[in-house]
Amino acid sequence: MALMGASDPSGEAEASKEKPFLLRALQITLVVSLYWVTSISMVFLNKYLLDSPSLQLDTPIFVTFYQCLVTTLLCKSLSTLAALCPGAMDFPSLRLDLRVARSVLPLSVVFIGMITFNNLCLKYVGVAFYNVGRSLTTVFNVLLSYLLLKQTTSFYALLTCGVIIGGFWLGVDQEGAEGTLSWTGTLFGVLASLCVSLNAIYTKKVLPAVDGSIWRLTFYNNVNACVLFLPLLLLLGELQALRDFAQLGSAHFWGMMTLGGLFGFAIGYVTGLQIKFTSPLTHNVSGTAKACAQTVLAVLYYEETKSFLWWTSNMMVLGGSSAYTWVRGWEMKKIQEEPSPKEEEKSSMGV
């Protein structure tokens, strides 16, 4: 601040207080907006690639494989660029180590399930129902934390999970009442929620194998996914379907496919960026608000008419998710503020 001039000390003091706040507010606004635009655009673009009447391409595994391939190439390109221009950008060096790839493989299987079931859910359900269809992630987090990590959950947090489950079932009921329910898509949504929870748990266990680097983990996950997807493409006959695809030579098709891969890569970056400039709690709140905006946009874009109870189901899911985030944040803050037994002993002894 001293380099900006010292003609008015009082004015400089005010500027030193105001400018960091204004800059920070602007940065947070831009980062949150970037997260929203990237996330919502990726969902709508994937829906186009997976279930567009104009494309008529029934190869969801290939679409997912191609997005993993784009992410792998981008990671390697950025690593090479960072090595060539060390002062220009910060990106970890990436070198394929088969030993590390094998260590990451169990997580990669869960990762494949997560991204595949997400895309399959989106293929069979509408964008408006997509959020409700995958809303059980929080419930699985609580369940798996108890089963695998032996971590208990408070009564209030369990109540919020009950609200989420109620919203999910009401949403399924209302989709059925409107004749738009896909049980296949709903099942894939539940499986996607399960895999998201497992991915979060096993990521913590696997991170030491990649020196704690999320970008190295992203690289190895996507490399493993590209290899494991190949036999699936053959077994499910998607390579044959792709060969018969009328727009296989279309620049527009490959442009949309590549753009989908870019969004898939970017969402990891902007998610980390949003957490960095805000907090994990604020990120969860932002994600919930984004899901609400995404649902409204989908209803408007596809010119759908939804009942009051359908909207109620969405509000229950979003409200329950927000309440769970708030309860967990409050509990963590309470734990941090409680004095440790040693501190209490010292204070009682007058030390």
C-alpha cells in the first residue's frame, strides 16, 4: 500500500481497509460465478451429448471415456508447460509410474462408477430432476462414515438426512405422477450418490500415494479410467455404434465432445478455487444454491410445467442439504471452541 502514495494519511488508512475488502468481495463474486457457469454449462452440455434427438448417439460410456481422455491430456500438457515455464504457472510434474497407478486403482474403480453413473443418470432423467435423483450423497456419507470409519452422527444431522430422504421419495412420486419417471435413471442416480460418497472416503486414503497432490490423483484416476473403459466399449458394442454414427466426421460433434472434456477438467479446478477463496462450508452452500438455479433454468429451458409438490420435493432436498451443512459446520466450530482436558486442568490449577 505504501507504494501507492502517501499524500493523505487518513485517506490511505481508509483505502488500506476498504480496498482489500472490495478486492476480496470481487474475487469471491467472480470465483463463485465461474463455478456456477462451469457446473451448469457442463450439465446441460452432457445432457445434449448423452440424450439429444439431433445427435441420436447412444454411447454414454464412450462420452465418459473421451472426457477422461481430454482431462488426461490436459493434465500432461499443463505439467509439461509448467516444466518449460517454471515461473509462469504452478502445476505438479506428472510422470506415469505403474506402481502408483496400481495403488490408485481401487479408487479409480470407484471414480469410474461415479462419473459413469452420473452420466447414465443424466441420460435417462431430465436436467430438472437430476439434482433430486442424485440427492442421497449426504445420506450415504453419514451411513458409510459409520460403517467404514465408525464415526457417529448427531441427532440433528440425522434429522436433516430424514428431510433429504423425504424430498427424494416425494420427487420420485411426483415424477411418476407426471409420467416422466425413469426408474433406470433413478437407480443410476442412487448408485452415483453411493460412488460419490465412497470416492470422498477413499480419496483421503489414496492421497499419500500421490504425495497429497489432487492434480496427480486426477491424472492417475483418468489414466486408469481410460484403460478400464476400453474393454467396456468393446463388450457393450459402443465402438460399433460409434462407427455407424452419422455425424462421426462432424467438426461440431467433436467440438462439443472436447468442450465437454474441458468442462470436466475445469470443474475440478473451479471447485478448488471456490473453496480456496471462501471455505468448504460456503462451497457447499454455493453448490446447493447452484443446484436450485440449475433446476429453475432446466424447467424454463425445456418449457416444463411442474406441480407444487414437485417443487416442494426440490425444496426439501435443497433445504435438508443446506441444514446438514450448517449443522456439521456448527458442530465443528463447537468442538474447536471447547477447551482440551489439559487446558482445563491448567486453568483449575491457576497456571
